[in-house]
Amino acid sequence: MLKTDSSFSKFQQSLYQNKSSCVDRVQHHLSVIKNKLHLNVFLSVYEKEALEKAAEIDEKIKRGTAGKLAGLVVGLKDVFSYKDHPLQASSKILDGFIAQYNATIVQRLLDEDAIIIGRQNCDEFAMGSSNENSAFGPTLNSIDESRVPGGSSGASAVAVMADMCQVSIGSDTGGSVRQPAAFCGVVGLKPTYSRISRYGLIAYGSSFDCVGIFSKNIEDIALVLEVIAGEDEMDSTVSHQSVAAYSELLKISGEKKYKIAYINGTLQSDVLQREIKSALTQTLTQLKEDGHTIQGIDFPLLEYTLPTYYILATAEASSNLSRYDGVRYGYRSSNTKDLESMYKKSRSEGFGKEVQRRILLGTFVLSASYYDAYYTKAQKVRNLIRQKTKEIFKDYDFIIMPTTPSTAFKLGEHTENPVAMYLADLYSVHANVAGIPAISLPIGKDLEGLPIGLQIAADDFEEAKLFQFSKVLMNFEYSSC
Ligand code: GLN
């Protein structure tokens, strides 16, 4: 059985009743971080700064001037710009780089008195599904240290699971928040594309990149989304849609009966681990017993989501990563004779293997001879996938899927086979290709005690409804499968 841990709002009540302090809270998380250094979760810990900020906020609470997130201890994946702090997307190519400004999400967290405790490990430039592509070495899964935490925001999920912070902020381009959330037994949200500003987020695949949130419960995620989402003049792709009062709406008790679709192919698939299938089937049965409408649907385009993603995301990455040339910032090879060799050596010494593979793939699909065959075709398929997905939401409130085909795999298990690694994203990329919101919830464990994740996707900007339904599912009792 897996129950939600205490939400931030409960802790905040105790702060206001003078039963605890922000300083104590930060000290608690710092001691967990120190005891578990071998998990390799944080690349930098802002100990002194976090403690000073905590003391300041304790004072503000006494004076009644504290912000909405006063006392919330947050970890940041190493892809968000936090002024005067190191930032390098876990890559050697950004060695020594210090952020010049605050990402919009960072500024909004700080404005509401959140406390940033450190910078978290991840796959280099958010490319990976296991956190093993980091220039700083892999992060270990705290539930079973011989296993990966997922990726690319693997460390951000471990930090929440192991109680190193209350909330982590990650990025999700193809599943990088939901897949590690599933592997580590926490909740992970990828909101609608354009819901949150990407200003200050290191770009990977700009038409897919989303800021995502990890916590052990839905309430924290709703509250943080409310603070960081919404219009931003620094990112012209952000939606003008107003931001709902997610945390208030979540308090409205969910008596509503929903229409839920699941995709037949996913449950029948041979690649789906048996225990995940049975956990999902049990959940669907219980929902049906509770009066929700559950229907299996066919969605043959699902098998094209992964190739579509890997063509378009690598194309965008090859363009986004061209700025790392050894001239403007970060690593520069010392062993060069002219401008061209400086570019070449800096890039081939600075980027890891997977990043180089993706730059090559992306350059290939964008090259004159292959552009139409791959890039244009994939754009068309993407449109079709989005259109057909939108049609599903005319009849259903949600689509339920497994988050991942398997539970957390062993370290090193897929490092020699990139295609096997890409298959970890089989069910998560759909939401990114279609641009819709999706959340991963922990729904029990497999026979080895490893967490199982269930994914719920909703129509564009339906996060409030997604949270209400997630809460229903978080209250189910889950047994080992
Ligand atoms: N695992 C996927 C990849 O390797 C997703 C990454 C992400 O969402 N950033 O591209």
C-alpha cells in the first residue's frame, strides 16, 4: 500500500502555529542529503544560503509578510538558470558556467519565498532515460541502489522520494518527469505545452520542452503550478490562458463520475511488464466499480509517437545545441590550432556520447537530401497524432496508460543499446508529441518492491480536472502485484 506523505500546506500550518521553523526544515533536508551523498543526487548544495533564507522567512512569518510558498524547500534540476549559481545541464561543455539571470520559474518561486536547496544531477542536456548520461556520473535509485532512477530528471525524483526536499522542478521533453516519477514512486506532472514559461530553461527540443513538477502528493504540485504557470513577456510561446486556482479547486470533493479511455494496444502489449499490467487492470476495475465509465479504445498512431519524437526532438536539439561552440561560454579545448579545430575539439571533448549521437541524428534528418523524408514527414505525423488525440477528448475526460513498460531497470542494463533505452519512453512521449498535460502517479509495487507508475493524460489546459481525478486515485489502496 502506498499513501501520500504529508503535504506542504500541512507543514505550513505548523509553521504559522509556531510548532516548527523553516530553519529546522532546511536542516532536516540537509542532513538527509549529507547521509546519502553516495546516491549522487545534488551537484551543488546551497547550504549557507538556504539556511540564511530560511531564517529570513521565519522572521517574515512572524511579521505576517511571508509569501505563499514560505517554507517550501525546492530542488532544481541542473537545467534552470538561477542567477549567480552554476548551471551546466550535467555537461562538461558548460564547465564553470555561472547563470546570469533567473529563469521565470525560479523568480516566481523566490518571489513567493520558496527556499532553493540545490542543483540536481540529470542526463546531459536532458537526453536520456536513466540519469546515466551525466558528466557527473549516474544517480542511484534510493529504493534499490542497484537500479537507475529513470531520466532525465532522475535525481529530482530521488530527491523527493528520499526526503532531500519537498518539491523538485524538472523538465519533461519526452517523459523526463513522469518516467523517473514512476521509477521512484513519486508524483510527476508534465503540464500542457506553453502552460509554464521556458525562459531560463536550457533548451533541448523547444517545441516539446515543458517545465514539470515532482512531489509525493497532488496538493503540492497544484500549488506550485499555480505559482509558476502563466503569461510571461520573456517567452512568446507561453499561453495567455489564465491560470486556474488549482489548489483551491482541488479542495472541492470529487464526487464526479468520469469517462475514461484506455488504449487497448498498451494493455495487450508483450513489452509491458506483467505486474504493471495487473496493477493497471486492478485500478481500472476499481474505477468501474466506483461508477466511472471505462472503455478500451484503439489508437493505432501510438506506435508512431516514439519515432516521431526522436526525429523532431533530435532535429531541434541539433539546432539548439549549436550555440555551444567553445567561443562564448563553458568548455574550450586547449589543444587546438585554428578556429575550426577549436570548434570541433571543444564540441567533441565537451559533449558526451548520447548528446553527440542526437546532434548527428538531428543534423541528418534536417539535411537537404533527407529533410522531406524524415523531418517534414514527422511534422505531418505529429499533426495527425495531435488531431486524433484531440478527437478522443471529445468523448472522454482522460486517457489512462502505464507510465513506463517496465519498473526501474538495473544500472548499465541498457547503456550499450540506445534503442532499448529509447523504449523506456514508449508511453510517455505521446503527451509531448500531442502537447497535452499528463501526470504519473505511484500505484503500488512489483514483486521486487519497485514502484509502478500509472499515467493519466487530459485535454489541453485541463490540469485542474487532472488533479481532482488524481486525488481520487491516490486514495485507492494499492497492494503488491
Ligand atoms: N528520455 C527521453 C529522451 O531521452 C526524454 C527526455 C526528456 O524528457 N528530457 O529524450
